[in-house]
Amino acid sequence: MREIDIPQSISAAFDSVNLINELNVISELTEKQIKIKSINVSHLQLMMSKDWFVDALTEEQTNKINSVI
């Protein structure tokens, strides 16, 4: 993994975090929204299984990701 990819990966992960948080405030999700949320949660779970990714996160970033998965 090139170092330049790490910040991009973290940014993409937080796009998922933000989207999940937006969906969490909707009282009734559509089927499409449920699928989108699931895909984004899976993306974050996958990223959190990668040592290089977790090692690059701050404690606050780790907590924010873990709070939505």
C-alpha cells in the first residue's frame, strides 16, 4: 500500500460513516437505503480488518467508525 492511498482510504471510509449517520436519522428506510447502509457497513468492517488502515487511524476516528458498525 502506497502512503498516498492511506489518506484516500480513510476519506472514503468517512464518506461511509457520514452516509450511515445520515441514514440512521431516517425513521423508516426504503429497501434501497437498507441495502446502501449494509454495503457501507460491510465496507467499514472490511477496512477495519486491515492493519495498515487501523494503524493509520486516530483513536477518535476508530471510535467513530466502530460506532456505526
